[in-house]
Amino acid sequence: MTTATTTNAIRHYLQFSDFTADEYGYLFDRMAIIKKKFKTYEKHQPLTDRTLAMIFEKASTRTRVSFEAGMYQLGGSVVHLTTGDSQLGRAEPIEDSAKVISRMVDLVMIRTYEQTKIDTFAAHSRVPVINGLTNEFHPCQILADIFTYIEHRGSIQGKTVAWVGDGNNMANTWLQASEILGFKVHVSTPSGYEVDQSVAGLRSADSYQVFKDPMEACRGADLVTTDVWTSMGYESENEARRKAFADWCVDEDMMRIAQSDALFMHCLPAHRGEEVQAEVIDGPQSVVWDEAENRLHAQKALMEFLLLGRL
């Protein structure tokens, strides 16, 4: 029989900085164990009779499939809510929604716009709340990305990650992760799309370096990663962004100037010919499909940890 070490305090996962390096070490170990069980068809259902509520104000393919399939595989069940079912702060105050929903389920995942929404919900929830994405942060994606790097290359500590593109929620989360896990981020964004250090909540700028030239950001990098030029919610800026980001397409020259064994990642969906060349994302250094699958295993370990603590 499995035993768990738990405390009475509710733990939320709202941004990457919510956990310590030691806790991440435990989670990466659990991800490997859970993934191995999944691959060998070994039943692993520690969350039997637990229910996850998923609230989507921003649509998603990977987030829905990975959380929903993951919770079922862990033995639990899922309630799926969209904007038609639950409009946070519109149909009723967020505080009231949190108090009601959290009395009926064991865990809540929210994918929404402003980080303040999920922060407010968590402050009034009786159960753990997970950030499935906000405008400011995407911790579950970086959790999966780092696990993917560890699978392929070992520890990320002391390594260099090149972020090429928009100073968005992914970039903010990479910066938080670098402080906690001890690696460096080279950031290159077009003028006007820089990372806001105050949003990331960094204690210092020691863990990252800014480059005007994306080629120089990639020089010597162990991992090169990017995202779409126009994130969900910014579609009105699409044409302006296409022009501003023209030189920030990850191409074979950028990968060539990185380490010879450098990996390429993209959180998907990708637009070949815009933020990345087809030759890169479909090439031998790309691990985007492992990265996408690892959302499943990373989030299963996360849900298990939030509900059961260390096993």
C-alpha cells in the first residue's frame, strides 16, 4: 500500500516559482516513473475517486487532452467547463465561483487570460489550483520542457537555453525556472516585445542575458526554443508582429551556431516558415513530439503531488 507525506496546507501551482529546486527534483523523478508505467501499460491509479475541474477561458488541444487523459489514467474523473459554462468574474464574482467549485471537486485547472484571475480563484479555493496557462505564465509547459531536456541530455543545471521570439508567458516562465534550477537563459526579442523582469518576479538578472541579435543568443546554447509570434488574445496585432519578428525565425543557421548536440523545442502549435523553419522543427535536433507528450506525464506527476504529497 502506498503511503504519502502530506500537510494540511493547500499547495497551488500558479507559476514556476511556487516550488523549490528540491521539489522539482522529486517531480522529475516521479515523471520518469509514471511515464515508464504508462509505456509498459502498468496501471497507476493513486487518484481513484478524485475529481478534476478544468476551466477553459482560452481554448486548447494539448492542455485539455493531457489533463483529461492524465486524470483518467490516474483513476480520477474530470469536469470540463468552457466560457459558455463558467465565465470567471462575469456571471458571478471569481471569489464565489472558487468557493462553490472547490467544494465539489478535489483539484482545479484553469486556463485563462489575466494571472490575477487565477490568483483570486486560488485565494478562495479549498483545493489545489493549477495554472494551465495565463497571459503571464505557462508553468506546466516549462515543467514538461525541462523534463524533456533531462530525458535527452541529463541535468539542465549549468546549461544555456536560448529563447528566440516574443517576451511572453513562456519567456517569463523560463526565466523563473532558470533562477530556481540554476541554468542560463539567452533572451532575444524584437524591440517593443521584451521580457518584463517585474512580471517574472526575478530576484536578480544573473540567470539571463539579453541579446539584440537572435543569432548571438543561440551561440553555444544547449537548447533553442521559441513560440508563435502572436499568442492567443493578441490576434489584432498579427500583421504588426509579422513585420517586427521577421528576423526571429529559428533557422538552420541558428541551430548550427548552438552546441552540436543542441535540442530544439516549441510548445506548439507551430507555424513553419514564421517562428521556425520546417527544416528545424522537423529536423534531427527537434524533440517537439516528445515535449508535447511529456505534458501528460509531467501533469500527472504534478496532480499526484498536489493531492498526495511525496509518495
